[in-house]
Amino acid sequence: MKRNPDQGRKWHIKPRIFAMLLALLFVVFASVFFAFNAFISGYIRSNVRAQLDDLVVNFGKFEEKPPDRGGQGGGYAFENGYELELPDLNDRQKNRIGANGKVFVVDASYDIKGYGVSEDTDELSRIASLLKEKGVSLSGARYVPVGTDQGEYYVSTAPAEKQPGSFFVFYVDVSGINSLVDTVNLSLAVIVAAGMLICFFIANVIANSVTTPVKKLSKFAVEIGKGNFAKRDFRFQDVEFDELGEAMNQSAEKLDLYDKDQRAFFQNVSHELRTPLMSIRCYAEGVECGLMDPKRSGATIISETDRLSALVEDLLYISRVDSITDQIEKRENDLRETLSLCAESLKSVIDKNGLKIVYEFDEAPVLFPYNEKHMFRAFVNLIANAIRYAQGTIVLACRRADGRIEASVADDGPGILQEDLVHIFERFYKGRDGKHGIGLSIVKSVVELHGGEIKVDCGEGTRFTIVFPGTSAERKTV
């Protein structure tokens, strides 16, 4: 089958589920990644800024003391015979990210004049050079990020109050915490990669649990399309697929029955049509050959033609009834009136057969929403059937009983044989003295179209009873 280009690209279930799970995983981990990095970056900056502000406020000055003649000047600058002592930051409390604040001294040219004993002078020189390259003010810069090959720092500067031309450079090393952040981000990436593998496995399991039943059901549907209505024994883990399989089995069973009915229908139709046509042909040929009396043959031909017309009309009508849905036009009418009109339309036949009609109707109107045309046809068929078998009386009844509406047609004839009772509503089934075998099937179709049911009782004579549900208000009253 060619794919319509307007339908767009089609996806298999497995990659579709995998793509959806992967998208979900990406959204979740991307949200975690950005939230974590935004939070930790803000947390680092706030702690470093507070620490640098504390250093600038409390230690932004030189202290002078007599020179230590025995010292070698390790880490100290000497000017005017006095030793310029760096602020002692060893006792300062670490911030919450575990980093110590440190300090070194530079002049206006960014050259280092003093530093701690244990400091890496090369790294300090790189920091000073970067500050110079950035044009950072030495008299009051705040929270300047500086990155070298060996570390990452935040820097604040302050002028030395007692030594003009000298400046403190306070800095906090955040390399450790940034390394931790990078490790966490790497861990998140590894988790995402592992999650992708898990998503692929889950997508495979879910897709198989869906596609396997779908493939079995699709294969069953193809077999049904080929006319193979054999029942399948489906055993699915999912209730929905199990219910779908059962529904398809029921549909296949109904289609099988329908197919058999259709075959029987066409066989019966061909037989019923062939009989009057052959009779008409025989009499016509007899007249043509001068073997039969034209007048008597003409009467027979007219009779067979009428029979053929009635049969064709019934066939067309039952075909229309089969195609009707529940959306037929219904109006509330008095069921007694329709039943009476049907009897009046057959009055000539009733009188010809010497029969009497007895009406057993409720005095109050028996209102019910129905299609008068279809209901008229159903009642006419029932009364015509009663005329064929009645010996003297036909009883028509219409009443309300127990919240329901009942309409019946009864005759005092010999009744229906027990072996015929189970088949009388089947199409083309003709019991004793039957005509076409379509009339009662039409009645049953019309009654079911209006939500009712039809029953037959053969105690004394034959009584066909149609039962319709009453209105909701009537059922509540009962």
C-alpha cells in the first residue's frame, strides 16, 4: 500500500517510545543540571564575596614593627628600615565552601612587594599579570574572577593606608569547589548515558508488550478480511488487549453468521424468484403455441406477476430495514390508532374470508414514539398472517401493563407447529401454508428497531405479542 505523502512521516512504536522516554530523561536531567549549576554558582559567589568583604574591611592596612635582623626576609618586603608585615589571615575562619582567604602586596605597576611564606610566587605573578591585563583598579576592585592554568580565583583589592603606592590583593581560591562541581556534572553526564541505556531497554520491553498483541490482532483482522472467521484463543497480559481480542472474536462470529445468512438469502431469493418466473414463462409459451386458453393463462400470469411483485417489494423493504439505523424519525403516536388503521386497510380481505375483528384496547391513549410507516407495515404483516390461518376471529389488543406497552394480534386457527416455532422469524422460512417466508422477519426487524421484542404463544390458536418499554416516567411510577 502506498503511503499518502500528506500523512507525514510514520514512526514505529519502539523508536517512538524510546524518543519519548529520552526526551523525558533529557528534560529532567537538563533541569537538574541547570538548577544545580545555577544554585552552586550563586552559592559560591555569595560566600566568596562575603569573605572578601570581610578581608578588605578588617585587614586592609599595613602594620610596622622593628626589623628582625636574624631573618632573611622570607616573604617580607623591606622599606625605610622597617619590615612591612602582611596581615595574618591564618586564624580567619574558612567560608562555607571550605576556602581560605589570602593576600599579597603589589605596587602601582602590579609588581609583587610582599607575600606569604608558603605562597607560590609564580602563581601570584600570574594573578598580578592578569589583573594588569584586565586593567583592574588596585584601589578598590571587587570580586574580579581570575583564571590561570593552575587555579581559579576571586580577587578584591585595597590600598595600603600606611604605605603609599602599595596595594593589598586579597584572593580566594575556588579551584577545589569548581573541581567538585565539574565532578558532579560529569557524574550527571554518566547518569544520563546510563539512563539512555535504561530507556532503550524499557522502550524495548514496552514496545514488545504492545506490538506483539497488535501484530497478532492485525493478522487476525487480515484473516477476517479474507473470509476466515475461525475463532482465535488470545491470552494477553493486558486487560485492554484481552478485551479487544474477545471483541474481535465476537465480531468474527457475527460476520460468519452474517455471511452464512447472506448466502442463504441469495439462494432463497433466487429460488423464490425462479418459481413465479418459470410459471409465467410456461403459460406464456403455452399461449404462444396455442396449447393453453389465453384467458385462463392470462389470469395465471397476472396472479404470478402479483406474487412476484409482492416478493420483490418485500425484498426491497427488508433491505431498507437492514440499512436503517436508530436515527430514524420517530414521533409520539397512539399505537391503538395505527393498529386500527392496519385492520381497516385489510377489511376487504377480512370480509371475504368471513372473519371478525375484536378490539381489546385501553380506553386511554397508548402513546409511544415510533415511525408510523414502519410500524404500519409490521402490523399489516401480522394481521395478514392471522387472516391466512384464522377460522373465525382475529383479536387485536393494545394496552399498558407493568410499565410496558403491549400490542398483540391473535387468531383462533390451528396454531404453529412446535418444530416451526424456533424458525418462524428466519428469512424465507415457510411454515405450513406460508407465502414467502419474509413477512415475520420484517416484523421482527421493525420491532427491534424500536427497542421492543416479539413473542409468540400457540396455546389456543396463535398470538403474536409485541412488547415495547414504557417511558422513564412510567417505569418510575410503576
